[in-house]
Amino acid sequence: MKIKHLVMGAMAAVVAALPATAQRIPVGHLMDNSGATSDVGVPYGQGVADALQWVNRTRNGINGRQLDVSGFDYGYAAPRAVSQYQAWTGRQRVVAIQGWGTADTEALVRFVTRDRIPYISGSYAASLTDAAGRSGRQGVEASPFNFFYGPSYSDALRAMLQWAAQDWRARGQQGRPKYVHMGANHPYPNSPKEAGETLARELGFDVLPAIQFALTPGDYTAQCLTLRNGGANYAYLGNTAGSNISVLRACQTAGVNVQFMGNVWGMDENAMKAAGTAANGVVFPVRTGAVWGQDVPGMRAVREISRISDAAGTAYRPVHYLAGICSAMLMVEAMETAGANGGQVAAERIREGFYARQNWVPRGFEGVCNPSSFAPDDHRGTLRVGIYRAVVSGNTAAGSVAELVQAGTIKVEPVTVVELERRRDWLGW
């Protein structure tokens, strides 16, 4: 009898302990902290991580349930991402994942569709926007569980090309401007290549043969000479900032006079410091409505989040950090919607949470996170593209990014906002 009571008591203790574990919501966070895109992966991933920890600390997680975030640095190696995905779904049963690169995100589309797990990536490949698979484009499959914050790579490039066509006319130039796509032969920089070249021709550009350069820093003098000899007027840099810096420096030395247009990962404040005056004049898209320190209502929450990993509050946060926060907060609010009124915070319900709002700005982040709207057949969250210019007016070797920004030596200067048409033929492309 005594043994029976002991056993029953032990079972009761186990049952009593179960809710504490069950209350935690498992989430995966795939990061590149050491691979070819870590120059921008680190600040973006830190923004995601800080935001999710802040939600746990200040909002008591999701409707009273703490987020159990499992971070993994996959070094920008797609096979490692696939392996980690299998671990997350097999053992931890994650209900959503914050992802990263294009090659790995595209490799996982069928997995997340099969397992019905919302996957919010740092890849903005347009192929991920065709949620229902209705575009009919070769190689583009339905991606009903893939989301990202901001315009696609293709739409951002389309907006910059529209700006470039206007810029050419505004400067009174004659003839047809020449456009060239530059970047590695890799899914990420190649993602918007065809879309950009097609629109460039429609806008009256002569399109030059693409120029390849690796995702890693190197000596790209030869590419700059090709650029100069071809007479290019506008060049799209499809890689992340690390290798773009090498190109900008080499082209400055070679005396190349071209208007560079960086992709969304191709330029930021850290790159401006590293490249110095070689970065001056580069235009690039910015996903957020503000950059670090601007006086907008949502910056207060952003600063609170920043203190998660910078208790002193002295770090300067580049544009990618802010975008990481917005990406994380979209997922958080989709989870809150899923769990409202006693609902289960389950993967499919989280996906439905992405459709619950139009012109959606996470609460408390007004002025920072631009509005997003997702539909079950169209995951182009926004067609609004903010175009900014890197301004570098002096020596960047002395001083931190924060000091250089405060002194006005480097600036992220707004140029224009382009509102693209929601063309059906651009879906998934």
C-alpha cells in the first residue's frame, strides 16, 4: 500500500511538471554567423534573437507562453540547414522557423509545405511569393508556408531600375543607358537577374552581359575593367556587402564612373565605414521606415530590444538589425493571433495569422516596420520600396560607425519611395 502511494505520488509530480514544459513554444532560428553572408547575417540574426527574447521578458511570451528559441549557425551551407531542419521537426517539433539564405530556403520549400510549418526567411527571393503555385513559371513551386518581411529581391530591383530611368532623364543624358547585373553565380544574386534585365529592356536600357564575382572578398580589378570597357551606366551589385566592398574599392582605384545599385543586403552602415568614400553614392533599398536613432514612435521599442544584447545601450544598429526585429515581430503577432481566445499556437494557425491583418505594422513599432499585407495566394508582403543613398563625405578609418554617423561622415539618405504595381505576371518572378 505504501509502495502504491509512492508510485502515485511520483506520477503526480511528473504530471505537475508537464505543463511548465508544455507551455513553452518551440521556434527554430537559422543564422549565418560564420559563413559567406555573415557580414549581414550577424546583425540581422541578432535583431531576430533580441526581439524574441524581449517578447519573453516584456510580454511574457505569446499569450502567457514563453518562446523556446533554438538558434543554429549553419555557416551558409544549405545541407547543414536541411539537416538542422530535420532535427527541429523531428525532436523539438518547432511550430515556426526564422530562416536565412536563398539556397537553403528554396531547398526547404517542399519540406515546410509538407510539414506545414511557417518559415519566415531572410531570403527575399520572388519565387517564395507564389504561395498557391499559380504563376506557371518553370522551377517555381507553391510555397504556402514561406513568408518574408519587405519587398522581394526582384521587386526591389524593379523599383531601382524605374528610379534609374528617371535619374538618366533628370540628368539630361542622351541615348540609351547601359545596365549590367553583377554578382556570384549563386541562387541568391541570381534570383532577380532575369526580372531585372527584362524590365531594364522594357525601360529602354541596353543590357550588357552579366559580370560575375564571388560572394567572398577578393581582388575584382578585372571585373571593374570589364565594367569600364563596357561603358555601363548603372550596375546592380547582387552580393552581400563583404564582397561588394571589394568591388567598390577596386572600381574606385580603376576610375570607373558608374551608378552602383546595391541589393537589400549589399550595403549598410558597416559597409560604408569599411569601403570609405568608395561607397559614396551607392543607392540601395531599405526595408524599414526609419534607420537607427530616427525620431519615430517605434524606435523606443527598438532601443529596448537592442539592450537585450547591449545592456549599456551604446551600440549602433545597422539597417539589417531593424529588419530582423520586424521579421520577428510579424511572426510573434501571427502567433498571438493563433493563440487568441484560448486557441492553440500551432503551425497552421500561425500561418493563418499572417492573413489576419492588412497594412500590418506590429504594435509598438510604428514608423519602423513598414506595413505588410499577405494573401493566401500572394505572399508579396509589400510593393513599397524605399530607396536610399549611401553618403560618405570623409575618412572613415578613425571612429566607430556610431561616431561617424554622429559626425555626419556617413549617412543613409532617403532618395525616393517607389510603389510598384501588383502585376500578376510578376508574381513568383
